[in-house]
Amino acid sequence: MTNEPTPAPAPIAHLSESGLLERILPALPSSDAVEIGPGDDSAVVRLASPRLVVSTDTLTEGQDFLLPATRPEWIGAKAAVQNLADVAAMGARPTALVVALSAPGTADVTTLEGISRGLAARAGRDGAVVVGGDLGAADALSLTVTALGALAEGHAPILRTGARAGDVLAVGSPLLGRSGAGLAWILADRHHEALAADVVAWHNAPDPRLELGWTAARRPDGTARASAMIDVSDGLVRDGGRLARRSGVVIDLDREALAADVRALVDLAAPLGADPWSWVLHGGEEHAMLATFPADDVPEGFRPIGVVHRPAAGEEPFILLDGRTVPGEGFDHFA
Amino acid sequence: MTNEPTPAPAPIAHLSESGLLERILPALPSSDAVEIGPGDDSAVVRLASPRLVVSTDTLTEGQDFLLPATRPEWIGAKAAVQNLADVAAMGARPTALVVALSAPGTADVTTLEGISRGLAARAGRDGAVVVGGDLGAADALSLTVTALGALAEGHAPILRTGARAGDVLAVGSPLLGRSGAGLAWILADRHHEALAADVVAWHNAPDPRLELGWTAARRPDGTARASAMIDVSDGLVRDGGRLARRSGVVIDLDREALAADVRALVDLAAPLGADPWSWVLHGGEEHAMLATFPADDVPEGFRPIGVVHRPAAGEEPFILLDGRTVPGEGFDHFA
């Protein structure tokens, strides 16, 4: 507790749309790529090539974040990361973001400023800038971010379809399961406990090494080193399963390779009576790069966690753990 | 009334996310510009140049449309138009859209199919295709569309800042005020009356000539014919006022030039006791191109509705009607 005065609430309904934009826009740095930034009908951005890479995603209060358990800056950072990760997972570097922010009139202007600041700061870490936006009224706070990048001429996008028998599955993260662990502590209403601080912060604003997507996953000449790539947004098993099905292969996760992740989370699982394997295998919102590589060419930053096989006769492309069906299942938005 | 059986309700909560995507994606045609369409982490689209033009906007149920007074196809068409118009108003041709759709689990799958179909159909009219999307859960139905186009090398964007004293203000629409009229009939709960059918349809799915933005507003050699441009999204006075302020000029609307629009709406105003001038001057969501041109160079498709002056000493840049302050005011999202 400190004796600092709490700022007076400033609901956005007391500001005009232009007044609100004036509060939010100064948080947005620009870059050499931006020919026309916010303030006209559209932004104009110079890409590295005309081969646009684009992805869009929405975060909605109550569905994708719980306001009392997070911070405005984290909401912005997470919205940036989940979209930047989709561009990175094509082997492309993001250049710009646009954001559509909807909020109830009772929302505090400092909340929107914080979201904007967090979004711009996290994007800036990878050299991307916010070039445009839209503000609208809605009953719930939500933000839709569209991430934009480009592929150089001659550079193939790294798709979900290219994994081959003999490849190794590798993940661009030293530790999986933190986001799932953080969510469990939030849902148990114990997110203020010191023990959980790191995983709660990681769930609210995961910070994976996205640059692995456009650096390590390609060779210095720009050719693809990764045969297939995706980011871990819905869980290792679910997203790995997507790679397997789209590539027509079987991916066999290595229990021993993931045991270190599980051990790192055991002390966080025990107080909740939770199973840390569930966090590692099924926890979503990590946004780490998940890729397949030739067995002798796994680059720095990625660690092997499985192998790729041809399906046996009559076998469906799928994902396994040490050759067996994986227990539990991932996340479906509408289920 | 017909005797056709009503299809059984199919709430999206009964479908998996992938099952829902399978229902929606077939409504999306592709084009030669699309290298990678929906289904991977991002889409890859070949633009006409690396100078990306991008804009984003959200439509939210209850704020931007009223479900009982519209149709899913119209919601999709309106979301397309309002975003395509922002690209067109830069003097650029749209190439692609991405869409983030949020819906409650109780929403019917046919509603989402209809939105998707309306979006793709309206975009297709201007040669743009839907290349990616996101589906999420939310308490209210909303969709955020991002429109993407490009400016050829050497082609200047047409900004809000270029209007000059002596220019003519012209609008790329034969009739303003229809969207405002339609909204008034909807808010009066009389949108089913035959008299209002055309304006209700126009409000729900305005269909302006967007191509005027990248055709008539430029000369055949690509140089800008329009000195400044915007689209009428918040009303003629409000958006014209933006052109005036950003260009540092006074725009004087010509009452006589707008009188034909008012006369066309008189019979729709009388039953509601409404003022058709308010619809013509302040009605939003027309999305027609509004541009300034040299007086001797107003192209086909645009009609003159005002003139541009230098501000007198001590006068603020502003918009007037026959030299006087315009009565009433436009729309502020949070006011």
C-alpha cells in the first residue's frame, strides 16, 4: 500500500471520439515504413515487398481476458503477440498493426491508454508499429488487431503442410505450460499470490521469441529451414495435431523432452491439485513458434520435443505422446 | 406468408470451431492475388505494389446495426463497404479483406453464413476477396473488417489535407440522406412499411460507387485529380468539416445543390415529422466519396455541392451552408 492519490476516474463517455484519440495516439511511435499514419481514411505503409502477409484476431473481455486479473498494458501486449505470432509463423517479419478497439462508455480512458501503450511497446520490440485504428462503443471491452508483414520475392511462406517423415518437431520456447498455469491460478482466484506471479504475468502477456519465425526458421539466404510451422495458440497437442493433419504425418511427442517443463511447474500445480502435464500438453496462448526441421538442422532457439513419422497403413495423421494417444484435449472457442 | 418450412435453429455452440469454419469458408471466393488463403496462420496476398493501404472498422450489434431490422447479408455488405470506402478514399483500389467475427454461442450458423456471403459478395463487386478471418465468442455479435489495397509507385495518396481555395466540393452520389432516412424509419419501428423499403435497405447496406475513388478521382496517368478526399461516414457536415479543418480552408455548401436530395426525401420525412435537411446534412453511413476538385475538372460521377474558400482573417477553417453556420450536428460514438 502507498499513499499515492488514486487518479479520478475518467470514463470515456466524457470525451469526444477525437478527444479520446488525442489521448491514445501519442502512445504510438512511428517508423520509416509509415508513409501515412493514423488520422486519414487509411494508413499507407511501405512493405519489404508486395507479398503481403496478414492475420487478424480478437480479444474480448470475459472470454480472452479477465479485467480484474490483468492490466491494460498486458491486454495490449497480448493482443500484439497473438497477431504478430501468426505473421512470424509464416516465416515473415511483421511491419505494422492496425487495431479496432470497442469499449463501453464507462471504460476509463487510462485503460484505453494502457492498452494502446502495451500494444505499441510489444510490437516495437519486433520492429512493428501501430499505423491505424478504430474506436467504437460496445457493451464489452474488445480489441481486434490485424498484423501486417511481407515475404521477400522468392521466399516461400512456411506453411502447416510441409512436415516430412524423419523431421524433428521443435518448439521456440525454453518452457511450455506457463500460460496454462497462470490461467489456472487466475480461475482459482489466487492470481495475487506471490508464488504464481511469473505464470500469471506470462498468461496475461506471453512473451515468446517471435523473431525465431523469420530468423532461425530460415537460412541466411532466406530459404526455409523449417519444413512446417505454426504458433502454439490453442495448446501443443492441438496445434501440433494441426501440423500433423495438414502435413499428412504422425507427430510423436517425446515425454522425456517435455518432462523438464512439467518439473518446472510441479510446485505450482500441487497447491491447486492440478496436473502440470495438462498445462504443458494442452495449455494455450503460449504463442511460441512450433516447427518441424530436418533432424540434423534444428537451429538455435528451438529445442526438439518430438519426431515425425509416416502414418502406418490405415492410420490417420495425428499426434501421439511416446507412441500412445495423448490424454485430455485442447480448447474449442464455442464448445 | 409462404408455407415453406422454417429451417431448424442451428446455434453455433453445437458446432466446433473447425465445423463452423467449414460452413462459412465455402462462401469465400478467391482471386489471382491470393497466394495463401484462409487455413494457415496468415494469408499471403500479392498487392499491386509494396505501398500497402490499410484501414479497419468494427460493426457491433446494438450500436451499428439492429438485428431485427436488417439481414445477415446486409450486415456483411455494410461491413465491407465501410472499410472498402476508407481505402477508396485514399485513391486506392482494395485487393483483400480480413474479418474477425465474434458471436454468442446462441447465434445461428445461418446468420454467420449470411454475413460471410454478404461480405464476400460486396467486396467482389470491387474486385476484392476475403483472405482470412478469426472466429471468437462474445456476448454480442460484432465483426471487425480490415481492408487492404495498394498505391502504385509514384501515385500520391489522396489525403484530407489538400483542398485549396477555388476548388469545388463534390460528392460521388446522386442522392444523399438515404441512410439517415432509413435509420429514422428503423428507430421509429416502421422499417417494414413499403414506403421506407428503399431507404431501409440503403441504411442497412449502403451501396455507393466506391470505384470513383480510384478511377474518377485520378487522371488516366494516375496523378490525382481530387485535391482532397474522404468518405461520408459520419455525415456530410461532419466529414466535410474534417476536410476543411485538415486543409485549413472554409467549405461553403450550396443549399440549392442539395435541395434536390431534400425534395427526394420529403415524402419519407412527413410521416415521421422529421426534417429531411437533417438527413442530407448530418446523416452518416453513406460512404460516398466526398472530394475537392479544381472548378474546371470535376469528373463524371461526382456532382458539385459546394465551394472552397480561404478563411478570412481570424476565421477558423470550417464548413458553412450558403455562408452561414450549419444547424444541428453529426454523430459522436461516445457522446
